[in-house]
Amino acid sequence: MPGPELYITGPYLEGAGSFAAQMHELTGPDDAARTVEYWASEGVTSFKAYMNITRDELKAAVDTAHRHGIKVTGHLCSIGFSEAAAIGIDNLEHGLLVDTEFHPGKLPDVCPPQAATRSEIARLDLDSAPVRNMIADLVKHNVANHFHPRGVRSVRRRPAAAGGAIPRCVDGGGAGQLPRRARPRPGRIVPADAQKGIEFEFAFVKAGGSADVGCGSHGQRRALAGFADQRNIELLVEAGFTCSQAIQIANC
């Protein structure tokens, strides 16, 4: 039958302690390998590790996926970026905002509180040796970075650029379709942790890293399709990229 070619991801590779009841919680590295092996045999083309996966589980999943020629990305928390790069992960989601390796008192394989992590990120010195070393490590291992410039938070906490997508949406009669949380609030600014994440992205690419962007709404209706893509380009330009660089990153 004629139809589209679909690229299907497997179920989340999540460890014990997930906040989402529908996610299968891995019971160890053997379970991680079995899960990847089964879904790879069913034809999935990618996997995503999630916040509570352990290092041993991630390694088993990555090794199994790579034997099938399949890449693994991750929205991590229990594992820091440098640890994930050493394990062999192919891509990291959401940039600096979810990296917990700089969280004081971080325990192995344990996801620390998100609020505390973001507070630490807001105070992080991007020119410090630990951060520079982490960036160099990601580049060395060819780990790509899927940057989510918090189209969600950035959009709703700062005014839209003059002539930007929100005015066009509203002028076109789409104001009722614009999620309440995504409407601009003049005078508000990007939170410090989100701003640091944007600056990190510039430093990462400048050091030779490969990046793309996304604008997923996470099911919370806080990123408007189409508009959020344009907003991401605006934020990349504000971070220091040229317009052509921002468009290239957005089209990876």
C-alpha cells in the first residue's frame, strides 16, 4: 500500500522511580538489553533513555542498540552528560538544563531534585574548567545535543520580537488557539537557568559540537506548532549565532 515511511522509537528506557505510571521500569542491565533487543527485532529505529535509568542499564541498552545500528538519545538526570558520553550515548536531550553532574552531593545513579539542579545551573560558570572539560568530552565522543531552548518558558516570560510569529498568529484570528501559557507577558525575562542553557548551546557549538533544536509541548500545550520553531530561531540568534547558523541548526 502507498504510504509514508515511518521512523518509530521504542518505549522509554526508564529505571526505577519513574513519575509516569505507563513507563516500564527496567529491573537491571539484563532487562535493558532484552527490551532493546525485542523492540529492535520489531523494527523500531531509535531509543530514548529517561531520567532514572542507571549507568549499567544505559550501557546495556546502548551496546545492544548499537549492535543493531540503532542510536540512543537520552533525557537524563540520574546520569551526568560526561558519564553518558563515556558509556556511548549518541545524543543528549534538552542541553545544560538537565545535566546533573555539577549538582553538589550528586549520588551515582540517583536523580537529584530538579529545582535544586536548576538553581545550581543558574550559578554555573560556563568558563570554568569542569564545564569546558565536559563540552570537550561531548565533542570528542561525537555526542550530539538536541537543544530545547525552553520555547515553553522563554516564550511565556518575555515579549515576542517585533513582527514575530505571535502577532501574525493573532492577526490571523488565531488568538483563541494560542495556549494561555504561551502568550507573551511584557516585562518578564528568561529565567537564569534557561538563559544559561542558551549560552551553553553557543559555547557547545563553538567548540565543535553538533546540535539541533526541538519545540515539543510535552503534552502541556505550552509550545505552539510552527510558532515555537520560529521562536527557537530567535533565541538562537540572541544566544550569539548568526541567522544562517540558527536556521541550519533548526533544520538538522
